[in-house]
Amino acid sequence: MARTGSTFGTSFAALLQTLMPDCKTAICCPADADAAAPAGGFEAYDGVVLTGSLLSAYENRPEVHRQIAFLRAAADAARPIFGSCWGLQLAAVAFGGTVARSAKGGEIGFARKIALTDAGRAHPLHAGRGVAYDAPAVHNDEVTAVPPGTLVTATNSISAVQGAEIPLGRSTFWGVQYHPEFSLGDMANVIRRSRRDMVADGRVKDEDEAADIAEDLTALQANRGRTDLAWRYGLDADVLDDDVRSLEVANWLASLTPRH
């Protein structure tokens, strides 16, 4: 499903290719009833990435159940797993945690003042991060209870679990509630598609204001030197520098042990 102008899978695959030009990716859509298994089986891959989704992990519907089964199969195959947003929520639900609607309204645009926990400051998932930072984000749900053995690595005032390491049987999951894979252009498209929700939530006064924000982010994506726009939205290198923004994904890639 798409929210950024491309599908979650294609945009994440593009980032992986940027960070590791020689990597090869395969995109699966396990929510679909007719989805094909990964070519060659999970054992043919060095790792598995769970992207965002428009679903809610607490919904009792086949699309959710199929993705939980996919995640558990990847874990049974001992594949390292990374997830953002929905990926974190799905991993929590699949292995004994809970997810619910965010009590504080979630985050659209950017997650602010994310702070690393003691575990997070020592964790390779966040290597290179400052103690506090902002990140692209769009979510209305959040992890409300973590599975046994989970290390919460990052938090903020909106969601207590902004980052985590979760033991998944034979596998280990690293994940974040925010979207290190989303560019400013992606966030502009998210805001365009979320404009009615943003009005309903009181985040903007009307859809025109949301459209103006999207246009500003599009302009800033094209020219990171627009200090006027960066100042207007309180953005710095955490979001403006692609290498900093995508640190968690790069760190996870660096942790993988190639099988060939």
C-alpha cells in the first residue's frame, strides 16, 4: 500500500540500494492472499525488512494475520529483521506485546525530541545518533506493551517505544516507530494524503495549510540550503542530512553477516 507516492516496499528498496549499491532486494506483499513466498526461501537472504503499512496490528483481519505468519516464518528461518513503524508494531504483537491507538494522537510529519534510553545509547542500532533527535514519522498507533526480553532503545513524549530490540525466537528484530527511510519529499506526499486527518485532529486549520506545508517540504527536499524553510519547521541535520536520517537502516545493514 502507498502513502508516499510510491509503495512502502519500493521506497525502502531504493534506500537499501543507495546505502548498499551491490545489494539485491526482493519485494513481498504478505498481506495479499495470493502473495508469493520470497524466491529461494528466507534462507536465500541476509535479512528481512518490514515496512510501513496502513493497517493496524490489533485488527482481527486476514491481512494482519498473514503478515504475522510471514514475520514468524522469517524468525524461524533465523533471518535478522528490521522494521519501521508498522514493522515495529507487528513484531511486538507477533511475539507477545500489544499495540493500540496512540493515547496522545500519534505523529504526522516529524517525531520530535526522541531520546535514547541507556540501552539505546549503547546499542549499535543507534550508532552515530545524538542523545536526542527528530525523525520523519507518521503513525496513529503505538506499542503499548513490549514482548518479554525487549530492550527499549528510544522514547519520546508521544510514544514510549520509539525504538527497540525484540528477541524473536531464533532471530533478533531491530526497529523504530519513526521512518528513517522517508525523505522530505516522501513526507510532503504523506501530508498531502493526510490533509483531512490533519484538519480533523487540529494539527492544521484547513487543507490549504497542509498543502502549504507539503509544498515547503518539497522545496526543502530540492534545496537543503533553504535555511528559511529549515528554520520554519525546526529541522536540522537529523532530517536534512540523508545519511543521518537513515542511520538506523545503515547500522542494521552493517550488522548483517552475508551468507555468501
